[in-house]
Amino acid sequence: MALKMACIQLDIAFGNPEENKKRVRSEIEKVMLQQPDIIVLPELWSTGYDLTRLDTIADEHGSDTKAFISELSRLYNVNIVAGSIAKKTDTGVTNTMYVMNRHGEIVLEYSKLHLFKLMNEHLYLQPGKTEGLFTLENTLCAGVICYDIRFPEWLRVHTTKGAEMIFVVAEWPLPRLNHWRVLLQARAIENQCYVIACNRAGRDPNNIFAGHSMIIDPWGEIISEADENPCSIVAKIDLDKVKQVRQQIPIFTDRRPDWYIN
Ligand SMILES: NC(=O)CCC(=O)C(=O)O
């Protein structure tokens, strides 16, 4: 089965959800001219890392984001992996990903499990408590958020359950661009799955971001890669390739989990 993927590598307005909603709406309208099946947005696309102001700018229970993304997915009849947003809950703020299908229904709510201390997430955010498995277009998928990709065992939890596509949403800074590219390729090769990774572009008061959103096939080949500027990348993927690669080198039947230390 072939699917067309689009990553919107947005330049995020710092701490300005209304402006970012305008940008997302306009970028989705533009990218829909290429008729993708699935659109991916970056991490914390509505606020950026304006963590000290989350009290006023985080989305109460994610309600505003859910209504906004649901409207767009129905309007354009498209699946949206809606990056992540700061969600205000009764017990704190989480960095939460929503995925909506073409009917505007939520098929995943996942909050970032691994909080990134280098960007102060642990001071302002609560970690998630659920995994990132979901189904889109009859295909099992996983959603993870940025720093999560440094934990191969977390992604493995999802691929041992059958995930064939891993969606990564990120605000990954430029000084670690090399890590971003190598880790994403490694996650695709070791899990023999597609990796669709959407980073942000631009800068905020503390960081310059790397861009380089990528679509990588189960053999580790980069099908499409952005540069560091705001843009969208669009590419077709063929899910039969997941089965082919998994048959050729059957790591999921050859693995010896009894021997692995947890
Ligand atoms: N937003 C993030 O989780 C950034 C992760 C990161 O930069 C890293 O090096 O890991």
C-alpha cells in the first residue's frame, strides 16, 4: 500500500498560539495541493518552548487544539499527526501529541515520556503515562516526541507490537543535528520501519533549531530530507517494503529478549 506523507517544518512564533494556528492553517492549505494522506506537525507547535508562560498559554485539556485539528482534518479529508502541544491538566502541564484521522476523530493522545532536562522540561512539564501506538489507514503506527528517540527500547516497545511507521515530532536544536540524523536512521534500520520525522525551523530566545525533517524507509534510506529553512517535505512511501525488509533479515523472530537486561 502506498501513502503520501507530508512534514510541515514550521517556524514557530514563540509563545503565540493564535499566530501559530494561522501559520498551521495556511501551511496545511498549501501542502494539500500535493494531496498527502498524512500530514505531520512539529513538537510544541502552538507555544514553542515558552515554558515560563505555560500557565497562561498552555491549552486547557487540549480542547482548543483538538477542535482546531479536527476541523482541518475533516475540511481536507486528511490524517493529521498534530505534533504536540502544551496541555494543561488538573495535575500539571504535559507535552502532548494528538493524532486525528480523516474524520476528525482522535486516534492517539500521547504525552512525552522522557523529559529533556537540557531544555528545562522537567521543571515545567509532567511526563506521560501511556504508550504511543495507534492505527491510521489500517496500519499500526507509533508516535514519539523528540528526546524519546534517544531511547531505542521505547520505540522497540511499539515495533514489537507491530508498528510499521514511527512518527517523530521535534524541536531539535542545530548543534545536535548530527545526532538527529544518525538516531533517526538507526531507529528506522533497527526497527525495519518507516520513520517520518518532523522538526521545527527557526529560532527562539534560547536555541536555533535544526530543521532537517526526514522521511526514512525501513532499509534506512532517506527518501526525503529538508534543509534548515521553514518548508514542507512530501514523499510517497510503500508499506510493502516493511514486510520485504522484515522477511529478508528477520530480526523480530531472531531477537533473544530473554537475554536482554531491562
Ligand atoms: N525537544 C527535545 O526533546 C530536544 C531533544 C534534544 O535536543 C536531544 O538532543 O535529545
